[in-house]
Amino acid sequence: MKIHSFPLLFLLTLALLSCDALSQLPISTTGGSSSGPTDAQIGSGLKEALNQGISKGVEQLIKTDGYFGNALIKVLMPPEAQKVESIMRQYVPGGERLINDAILKMNRAAEDAANEAKPIFVNAITSMSITDARNILFGSQNAATQYLKDKTLAGLTQAYAPRINNSLSKVGATQAWNALVTPYNNFANSAAGRLVKDAQPINPDLGAYVTEKALDGLFLKVTEEEKRIREDISARSTKLLQDVFGLLDKK
């Protein structure tokens, strides 16, 4: 009887383990073990999850209104230029149209450039170590995305910025921004402008601002996809994802 009862006691013990304790369980390093996915499979599963999240996130963002139609990630006027928006709408003839056109084209630039980010992210994923993978799997709901952001944001920004600047020019955002800033600065420097509080000439770096916001939106979409894979069994589209993230269902 003791021999037959041992598996049941073992399973009951597993059921009582906390998340932290579960993360310390040994995982087989050889294929075909009943103890669960191997370390190599966990690494592959995490990379597959990130690739899936990136692919789906990018697919949503590159569509028309991928940014512009999503209130959570829509690129608005830079904080330094919000006073410009208010003054332009109120005092400058045609200011309302110029503001709306600049905002639309900033978002079109983000949508146009989003697809360029995918290979940069994918290349970064390949550097993930086995230790990273284990920590990510048993980490927070956005642990994989946060790892990717921590490791690659600086490099992604440097590589992504010229693409954003090219896209800004391609969709007419740079021209729209200049069309907006020029009459605003003319007003701010005029006698009438000097009577308006906060009407100071500005020259923010539009490319850097839109790059930052575009990457923020992209990371947000990847986070959403990671959360889905962690919580929604139906989102685990391959057996590898099912096996690896199935470990979390046993917590």
C-alpha cells in the first residue's frame, strides 16, 4: 500500500507548492522525461512566445489606424508642444486643421515604421539564456516583454529612429510639423504673441518623440500577447507553448 500511495502523496505535495517554490523545481535536461519540458524546451518556448507576441503585435500596428485608432497608444502632441496646440487652435487661422494633420501623420509614421521593428526584436531574442528563460517563465505577467525591453530598448531606439524619421518624411509628418511650427513661432515672436501667456517659440525633436511613443506602443502590444499566452490556454498555438506554459497551470 505504501508503494501505491506514494505517487498520490507526491502529487498532493506538488499542488501545495507556491509559485516561488515551483520555479525552483528541477527540470529535465534530457528529452522525453516525464518531469516536464527540458531547459532547452523552456528556452525555445519562451522565444516562440516572444516571436508570436511580436508578430501579432506588429500585425495590429502596421494596419491603417493601428496607432491612430487606438486611444491607448495614439501618438499625441509632444508635452512641450501641447501649449502650441492650444494656442494654434485658438489664435492662428487654420490652426485646427494644421494640428489635426500633424497628429494624424505622426501616427501614420508610427504605423509605417512598425514593421521595421520586427527583425530587430527577433534578432534580440536569440541571446536569451537558459537562466533568463527560467526566470521569465516563473516571473510576472510581462516578464518576457520586460526582459526584452531592458536588454534591447537602447539599441532598438538607435536602430529604429532613422526608420521613424524616414517614415515621418514619407507620410508627410515632417512637412506637417514644419507647417505647424512655422506659423506658431511666427505668432509667438509677434507683438500679439508676446501678450499670450506661454507663447514661446519651440523646436522639439519630432523624430525622437515619435520613436519613443511608437516603441512604447509596440511593447504594450507585445505585453498584451504575452499575458494572453500565460492566461489563455487557447492562445498557446503550438504543442511547445502548451507544454512550457502548461507548467504555470500547475501552480
